[in-house]
Amino acid sequence: MAKRDYYEVLGVERGASEAELKKAYRRLAMKHHPDRNPDDKASEDLFKDANEAYEVLSDASKRAAYDQYGHAGVDPSMGGAGGAGFGGANFSDIFGDVFSDFFGGAGGRGGQRGGAQRGSDLRYTLELDLEEAVRGTTVNIRVPTLVNCKVCEGSGAKKGTSPVTCTTCGGIGQVRMQQGFFSVQQTCPRCHGSGKMITDPCGSCHGHGRVEEHKTLSVKVPPGVDTGDRIRLSGEGEAGAMGGPAGDLYVVVNVREHAIFQRDGKHLYCEVPISFADAALGGELEVPTLDGRVKLKIPEGTQTGKLFRLRGKGVAPVRGGGAGDLMCRVAVETPVSLDRRQRELLEEFRRTLQGDTRHSPKASGWFEGVKRFFGDV
Ligand SMILES: [Zn+2]
Ligand SMILES: [Zn+2]
């Protein structure tokens, strides 16, 4: 589906000023915010579109790239995350791998010269059992995070005082330095671009405006997730600096190894031991599935390693589509601890095989190969 034009999404002219963009975005974000429109997919989409459009258009360099090249000019993997701190949105999404290079370097993204900075995105690894991953679950996680200091409400300044205009840059956040013929603009070393300085720092956060805290979040894991899948909790990352929006929290799924099943995408594999007699005569086995045991008919003459497919007994993928299959690999088990009677029966059986290759389809071919290898045919 073709992406809508970002200006169209926000309902502004192409030449719109920063203030006009912000105003339009705020209006849309308020209107379509998921907290106000619970379970309304259309609103959620409009909210996300507005976020994405604003994220790009509010950034001068991204906007220039977009104006020149359209959607191809802005990296889609960076879209859709801006302004998420709005009222603590908490809706989740499953993403593909487009976000893989996303962690860590995102701090300050969307930060504007001399002002608010978006908080960093955080990553949390969530260990799940296979059953939880297949069926979906809700888990509470405890995450460390930087939150706005309650004492100074994030300003960093002692209660009753407020930050004053930086005397080095005069509040612009940038300073000009003369280097030979060139005049270079740099972030103000004193206020680090905020344009404000704190003369009387808050005692609780030592002027940072943010303090580390733990918070407990409830994460809804949809059925079918696999190792590497990510769930985004919008606005649950680190708090922004100077009143900027919070980052996002990415919950990354890691599915633990299972005692019986190995998973490969939507298919499950398991090994089922069968007796030598069942393999030879045929029989019925009980095999495990995630929904309990089922019966599996084994034809006579089954060799070890043979795969039996149980359709639809695998995993229904989180991104849709039918459930995969369960593949049972049979392993013929050599009987041990034979008693006298069993031993006699087997010895008698062995005598019946002697010199008759019809009963050993693998061995006869194998011995032929060995003969050819040594050239003594
Ligand atoms: Zn300054
Ligand atoms: Zn404080």
C-alpha cells in the first residue's frame, strides 16, 4: 500500500513552519491518541501515521531529504517513534527486524537545537517458555528507567527556582567560533545546547532533572512470537530531557529451549523412540503435541530417522497465516537387558535372517558400496 504524503497526513502546506507542524501534529495526536480511542484500529493507525510524519518533518535534515526524495529519502526504520511520550501511550506492536540497528544510538533523536531531547529507547530481554510463546501470555516485567524527578518536576532546578538563560550562548544553545576564514557553529559547552543553566540545582536529582527508578509494566505477548521478535511499549523508555518526550521500550523475546520440541519457524520437531518390534511390525504410538498426546500410526518396516508429519500441530505464526506442522522423527531403539527367553527368541530370529538380504534394505546397499570402494567386487 502506498504511503500517504506526510504533509497530507498532518494537513499542512508544504511550506509550513515548525510551529504550524507542531500545532497540527498535537491536534491529531490528541484526537487519535489510543488512550482516548481504545480498541479503535483506525484511530491507532492515524495516530501512528501522524507520529511518523511529525518525526520526519520536525527534523530539518529529514524534512529536506523527504522534500527532495519523498519516502525513499527517509529511512523507514526510523519512522513512527516520535512524540510517543504523549500522555504515556502504552500500545504495543510487533515489528520485524527493521529495528535491529535501533538500540542505543537513539538518544536525543528528535532533539531540537536548544531544547527538549527525546529520551533513549530501552531494550529488555524477555525469556519465555515455548508454550508461553506459542499461546501468548501477559507478563509483568520490572525495568530500570530514568524518570522525571518529582521534586523539581524535571527541570533540574531547586524547588522555587527555575533555570536561567545561559550566559555563554545567550539562550541560543549554539556558539560561533572563528577558525581562520570559517565561522563554525557548535553546541554551547556550558548548557549543552539547552540554552538554560541551573544556578541552584535540585538536591534530589543533582540538577539532572531525571532520577533512576524501577517500574513494573504489564506486557501482553501475542501468541506465536519467536526469538528475536520485539514488542514496542511506546513512551515507556527513558524520560526525555528538558521536557522532551520519553523514549520507547523494546521488549525482545527469547524463547527457551524445550525438553521435547525444537522449533524452526512455524514447525516443531520432536524425536520419538520406537521399539524394534513396533518398527518392524507396525504399530500405534502416542506422541506429544503442545495440545496433549495424539496417536500416530506407524507402518510396518519403518526405519529409524523417518519423519512423520502431523499437520497443523506446529505453531500459528504471530504475523498471521496457518499453523505449521509437528514433525516426529522416529528413532528405533535397540532393546537392552534381555532375559533368557527374549534372548533365545532373538537368536532364533537372527538365524532366519542369515544369508537373506531381502529383510535388510539398507545393509545390502551399504555392503555393495563398501565392495565397490575397495575394488573387490
Ligand atoms: Zn549555552
Ligand atoms: Zn530534581
